[in-house]
Amino acid sequence: MTTTTVTPTAKRNVLLVFAGLMVAMLLASLDQTIFSTALPTIVGQLDGVSHMLWVTTAYILASTIVMPVYGKLGDLIGRKSLFIIAIALFIAGSVVGGLADSMTALIVGRAIQGLGGGGLMILAQAIIADVVPARERGKYSGIMGAVFAVSSVAGPLLGGFFTDGPGWRWAFWMNIPLGAIAIASAVFFLTLPKGTTRNPRIDYAGMTVLALAATCLVLFTTWGGNTYDWNSPVIIGLIAATVVAAVAFVLIERRAAEPVIPMHLFKNRNFNLTTAAGLITGVAMFGALAYMPTYLQMVTGVGATQAGFLMIPMMGALLLSSIVSGQIVSKTGRYKAIPIIGTVLVAVGLTLLSTLLATTAVWIICVYLAIMGLGLGMSMQILILVVQNSFPVSQVGTATASNNFFRQIGSSLGSAIVGSLFVSRLTASLAENLPAGAAGGSGTNSLTPAVVNALPQGIRDIIVGAYNESLAPIFLYLVPLVLIAAVLLAFVQEKPLATTIDRGETDAVDSTGPEAASDTTPVRVPVLATTSVTASTAASPA
């Protein structure tokens, strides 16, 4: 039998741990958006408009590559030490970025941040699954989604505040005290189950090939049609390398003792459907989020801080729908309809955004963004909950990380594809319509909102029109993808949400072959949503 001991001290510790996890998620999610409002000024100062998309893409790519690694290692050796390492890496990347004096150094700092940020996101979600059963986890998922929404609002606002005030480098320096708080919380309050394997066999080959495949994928979507022609040897070589690495990865994982992404995950119907839908949602979300603040500054003429404020309707709607949908799921146990409705709302929001003109009123833009935010809040965290409900805690890190990996692939593709199309269309439009020398001595590569606002009205209108015509129509290209995601989610099987935490194998997982876990008796531990649990398990019938 299983007994559960709950004490007031344990309740307090769980609240402290949860607060620390939220700080970690705040760090990781802030840095996906904090440079969106600062980006025009940064690239203007560092003379790097042509490398603009890499400030965002470098972070997302690095975090994508390491997500499955953190997830698998967390299941094998435990999550606490990995969590602290991830925070330390994030702080190190912040120092490099804060000291950057060139676009290259800035991008390197962002990549190091991503190596830590990928762990923060995955480990925070998996740690909650260690102590909260799926039925209660909806409330926590909603709060996590709310943290993401708040950080997405605070990111552009802080980026604008630092840009207009003490300087954009403070977007890096502020991470140091926040990271120190998160590390202290983990060291003093975080107590988690040990890993399942004493001497884990690390899948180095799988990790290496996975990183190669993800990198080649993002590079060819970023460079294709922009830096290189689509039929150039470089792009064709990257496409071929992506396919070869992907095939090699599958072959390696089928034979690995402890695969970083076990192939048996793909035998689970809900995992496949929610992962595909999550990838598409990532494309749409980051394709819009990464460049909307830049669009707002250059087209509407507002400053960096004001552009951050204009993102509040989207993130406020995301916050509201995320919390409410999480509460509904925990109360009713029903979850299938919510992400379907949310995905349809995302498609509606993207369609509306594609109709924007340079003369569109600002309040109308805010309404369109709010509609998209409502949809995102109803879909993101619920999809993760569905995945976690399909696997035992001994595999929840791997399953969560694998699902997030493909969502981040979508994010990388969204930022890269939209960024590549945006930059190439913008460059071509400016070259075609802008009179020679009209942008000043430094050319179009050093255009900032301040520079554009100081130009004569006729020249400014050309630049504003180019920005609008280069970005707005791209949103319509994403609508069919999002509708496909809604169709996929209609086939999700709505299984009852678990009210206990299963620390062994369950029927939800078809584990055969080398990746099968050791045959241990499942231990299902009832856990209260806001308590720490001490479980003692006596011998029980098989």
C-alpha cells in the first residue's frame, strides 16, 4: 500500500519550489521576446540589419537542440542538478551578450543563453509532473501559461524601456540577479525523486546527430531565398544533410540503450497528434511574435516602449485564456475541445493580421492581436498536459522534452521562415523603391525607428510601406497550416486525466526493444496539488 504524509512545512516548501520554477520559466520566456522591441536599435547600432533574424533564431535553435537532452538526462539521473546547470549556462550567456561589441558576439551570447533556456523550460514542466498528478496539473499548467504571457508582455516592455533608457544591454544584465534567485530556490527547497538509472548509458551519437539535423534544418530555411538562392549548392547541401541526419537519427535511436527520443513515443496516438499540432502552433506563434514589435515601431512610428505596450492586448488575452482553460480542465477533467477552439482562433487572428495596412488604426491592430492571444492561451499548455497524461513520471521528462522539441522546431521554422521572407521582401522593396542615398550615409542596413522618423515624409512613406507590404501578407501563408493543426486535434483521444502519479511503466506506453524500461512494479502515489509528499510503499500484489 501507499501512504502519504503532508505537513505544513511541506506545503510551504512546494510553494517556494513553484515560485523558483516560475522565476526560471520567466528567464527563459523573457529572452524569447525581450529583444523584439530593442532589435531595430541594436542592429542599427551594430550595423547588422542583414543579420537581424539571428538574434532571435540563435536562441531558439540552441534551446531546441538541448531540450531532448535535458529531458532524457533528467529521467535518468534526476532533474535538480541539471536545473542548476541550465540556470548557470543562461547567466553565462547573459554576460557574453551584455559585453558584446559586434553582432557576432551578440549572437554567440544568445546561443549560450539558449543552451540554458531550453533546460529551464523543459525541467520546470517536468518537475511539476514529479509532484502534481495530471488532473490537478491543469491549474499549474494554466499558471505556467500565464507566466509565459506575462513575460511576453514584460519582454517587449522591458526591451523598450532599456532601449529608451539605460541601454539595451540591461536586457542581459537583469538576468544575473533573477538567475541567482532561481539557483537559491533550487538548492535550498527543491527535493525530487532520484533518477531511474545509477549508471546511465548516454546516447551521445543520437544527441550529436539530432543537433546536426536541427541545425541544418534551421540554416536552410533561414538562408534559402535570402543569403543564397534556393537552388544554390549550399542550400541543396543543407537540405540533403537534414534528410541524411534525420534518417541516421532514427536508425541510431532504434538501437540505442537509452535513446534521447525513444521511438516508442511515436506509437502513442495522442503524442503524435499533439506534437504535430504543437509544431504548427510554434510556427504561427513565433512567426508573428518575433517581428510584430519591429513592425509596430517602423509602421506606426511609436517608440520601443510604446511598441511593447501595444503587445499587451495579445498577451493579456493569452494570460486570461490560459488560466481559465487550466481551471476548467482541472475542474471538469475535459480538455479535447479547448485546444481545437484555440487553434481556430489563432487562424482567425492570423487572417486578420494579414489584412493590415500602413494606415490601419492602432486599436484595430490590438484587437487582432488579442484574438490570436486568446487562441494561443487555449492551446499551448493543454497540449503538454495531454502528452504528460499519456506516460509515467519515469518517462515524463523525455516525453515532455520530445513534444517541446518539435514545438521549438516549429518556433525555429516560424522565426526563420517568416524572418527570411520578411527580410528578403523588405530588402528587395527598399532597393526597388528607395532613391539612392535617401536612407543616409549608412544605407538601409542601419535604419532605426529614430532614423526613419527623421527622414522627409516622402522617403518615410516608402520605407513604412515597404515594411507593411513585406510582413503583413506573410501571415496569410500560415493560416492553412494552423487549420491543419485544428483538424489533427479533432482526432485526439480524450483519456481520463490521472489522479495519481505513476512512477513506473503504464499501458499507455508500448515499450519494446532496447529502449524498454526496466521491469519494475508501478508505484502510483496520490499527491495533493499544493503539497510535498513522502511515500512509503509496502509490498503489494502484482
